[in-house]
Amino acid sequence: MKSDAENILKGIGAAPGISISQAFLYKKELEEIVNDEISDVEDALQNLNVALEKSKKELRKIFSLAVDKLGDKRAAIFEAQIMILDDPILVKTIEDRIRNEKRAPEFIVHDEISKYTDLMNLSHETYMRERSHDIEDIKNRIVRNLKKKKWKSRITSDVVVVTTSVTPSDTVLFSRVNVKGYVTDFGGLTSHAAIVARSLNIPAVVGLHDASNRIKDGDLLIIDGYKGEVILNPTEKQLGDYQKKIARLQKLDIELVKLKELPASTTDGVEIQLMANLELIDEVEVVNQNGAKGIGLVRTEQLFEEYEAFPDEEEQYKAYTKIAERIYPNNVVIRTFDIGGDKVLPVDLKEPNPFLGWRGIRLLLDNPQLFKSQIRAVLRASTHKNVKLMLPMIASIIEIKKSKEIISQCKEELKKEGRAFDKHMSLGIMIEIPSAAVLIKDFAEEVDFVSIGTNDLIQYLLAVDRGNEIVSGIYQEFHPAVVRTLHHIITGGKNAGASVSLCGEMAADPFAVPLLIGLGLDTISVSASAIPLIKKIIRNLSYKELKSLAEECLQFKSEKEINTRLHQFYNNKEKDQIKNLY
Ligand code: PEP
Ligand code: MG
């Protein structure tokens, strides 16, 4: 008989919630190319076709981005890749082999394209050997697209997906087949895959190192997204305990629903604007159901997942209008595309340090057409005067000034075209790069509002990758440098006449909320699913006490002291269910 502790795998609780379900092992992409026999040739050919089209579409997207930035010459690599995908001889050879040999398309694709790369690798010319990597890229892209299709059709609902790592788009795919949770070897709390999971309300535990080796298909798992634990083939006692915990949570949910119409006010009457972060457009209903005071952040990059290409102005206009109308009379803050880092595209550009690379405003300013189509769409959706525009990854005042020029141009164009828009639409910036924090006063004078993005701010301030579980222990939201920087931003921003809010994941941490409010924040934005619990917490706090708590925390010299103080704060206060959960 094994003891309870032996079967507990510890990781990082990336999205709260508890599930008890069977494991589905999702073997990633290229790990194995199985030489399976197939029974339905037509189906296989159809799959091949879909995968080729999808690969071309992806490459076109990358090509259009690369042209502006890398110039025609280097971008031509991607054009050449598209041409290879269009090569009728190659495609016909692959199709003929699938028909004759009745083998899985990924095997044939792999085998056929490898013939080229093997030959190229034998060449004496460096140029040829280097080009073989490009061909390898295409092979991997098609195989990946073929496998994803297969995976999607194989997965049954109500399972917990266990895998090495996931991307934000994998997470969206999981939600479409109604998975009950996911468990990964890699990843951190503020990786975008984790953020998407939270907004979809799928419990997730990440950064378990070897979970995909230890867990077998069909194993029974309890996943505890609060504690960051996975229990493998639980004992009767563990099952019983968790069933009780699930019942308690259901009771808490019922209690939280009752708060929907009540304000997020402290016991001494200070009202906090509790807004929601939106990942997917369909989520607006969830935002409304949870009683949010509007939307503090729309991560528009997610539109890429939905359209699988750059959405054009019309598509964006429709999407933003839908959000603005459904959230009216509350406000919505639409952030321009924050592409790059760990989010969609252009992964294939293979930047050595994507988080320090071509991301957010940098990519937008280099692609004025893309930037303008989005600004125009947001302006056109602003006719009810409840839309605000926000710029991501601002590091320099020049980026703000250049963006403002482009916004003015868009307004001029729309005026000439006779289209309606809100002439006074508010403009804001994300404060998520240390340079912006240092220069907060100057930056805030340029705009109407600033929103602190702690997910990135912490990673850049402490030089710790937000998505790497190996260093997750030193990704510390309560580091004195973080706490004092937040204070500097909040006071500096307000003194410059801008409103200041915070939309990073820190705002959804029950232990951080008292500190953030004490530091002077009156607006925070969190995943829609976290709103009821955070509201309940705020309604039990006294503003006066929070002020002195923050004063105290600003004096501490180590993260340990701040952490201990904030945990103690709850111990001394009404404890409610928070302590039971975490
Ligand atoms: C942040 O950095 O805190 C933020 C809200 O933006 P994102 O998580 O999308 O990078
Ligand atoms: Mg960010």
C-alpha cells in the first residue's frame, strides 16, 4: 500500500480549480513519426490537403511580417518555402505513395522530404547545407499540422491532457474538446498558455518536469490547480478528501454568485473598480455574468487564433464592436496586437531571445499597415464612447509620439471618409518595461491612462523568464524592487494626471490584493473567473489598514519578509475560504 505523499507530483498551479479525470497523453509533434498503415486513403489525402493549405497560410503570414522587417532578400526564404509547398511534382509523389503504400501521410511526407535534406546535407557547399534547414522547417510544419488534426480527432472529452508543454493555441484547442484540465512538464505561472487556461476556467498544473514520463494514458488523476499538485492514481482517502473539497468549492461558488450586483468596496467605503481581462471574444458573456465593471484589457492577439491569419480591418471592426456593445455602458480597453514573445507568431523567425526581441509596439511600428488597420478598427468601434486604446511594450517616449502621429493620421482618414468615431477616445500605455517605470512621469503626461503589466514588468525587472519553471522560484511578485517600483509608478502616474490601473496576473493573487490597494491602486483587472473571489476579498478589507500594510511592506528589504507579512495579514484577519484553497 503506497503512502499518500508518494503519488503527489508537485508543480506550479497555473489555473485554479480541481478535476478528477483520466489522463490523455498528448505526445508532442515530432517526437515520433509512426509508420502506421491506413484504411481510408481518401481521408488521408484530404488530411494532407488541409495540412498543406494550413502550412501555406502560416507561411504567408510569416512572409508578410518578414518582408517589412527583414527586407525582401531574407524574407524570400519564406516565399521559397511556399513555392516548395506548391511544387506539383513533390505533392503528386507524396499523394501517389499514400495511395500505393497505404501509409500514414506524416510518414510519407517525412520520408519524401528527408530524401532532399539528406542529399543537401551531404553537399560540400555550405550554402546547400544551410538551405537544408529551410526544407527541414517545411517538413516539420506539415507534419505538425497533420498531427494536430489527428490529435484533435482522437481526443475524447472529459480527460486531463498531459504533455511536455503547450502553446496558447493548444490551450484554445483543448477547450474546444472540453478537456478537464492540463498538466505539463514545462511552463510558468504567467506564460500565456496559463493565462488562457485561467480565462477558459480550465484547471492547470505546469512545470512538473517529468509528468509526461510518469503518467500513463488512462491513469486516474486529481489535478489541484490551487496548490499546483497532481495526484497520480489516488488512494480511496485522497479521492474522498478531494470530493469533499469539490463540494466545498461548489458551495463557495454559490455564495460568490450572490456578490454579482454588489460593489467591490472596502469595509470603510472605498470602491475599487474591478474589471476583467478578455482573451476570447465569446468570453464577454462570462465577464458580464461575473459582475465586472467593464473590461480592463482585451488581448487582441487572440484574434489570430480565431482567424488563423491577420484579421483585416472589417473583421476587427466587427469583433471590437461586438465587445463594445455587449459591455456597454461599461468601458473596454482594447490593447493593440502584442505579437511576439511567447504569443502567436512569428516564432518561425527564430529570434534568439523572443522576449527581448521583435514584440508588441516594436513590431507594430515596423508594420504601419497592420498597425493602422487595427487603430482604424478600434476607432470605428468607439462610437458609443466606451472604447479606449492601449499600446503594449512601450519602452521609449518616441514610441508613444510615433503612435500618436499614426492615430492622428487614422482619425484624419476616417473623417475624410465620413466615418463616425469617438474624437476623444482615451489613449493609454502598458507599463511593463523598467524604462517606462523609471520615466513614468514623462510617459504619463503623454497619455490619459497607464496600466501596469506585472507579468512582464517582473520578468524584465528581475531578469527572470516568466514562462520558465526552472527559475519560477525567483520570479517573485513580492520582491522589494517590484513593490517599490509599483509604488513609484502609481504615485508618479497619478501626479502626472493619468489614471493608473493594473492588469497583470498579480491582481488575481489573493495575497497581493491588499498590498496593491494599499499602494494606491483603485482599478484592477483580472481574469473574469477570478472576479467573484477577488470581490469577496476586497469587501472584507479595511482601506485604512491596507495603507499601513503597504507602508510597512515598502520598508522591507527582502521578498521573504514581504511574503511572510502578507500571509500573516490574512491569518490575523477573517480567514474565510482562501486559506483552505491555497
Ligand atoms: C502583463 O505583462 O502583465 C500583461 C498584462 O500583458 P501580457 O500578459 O499579455 O503580456
Ligand atoms: Mg505584457
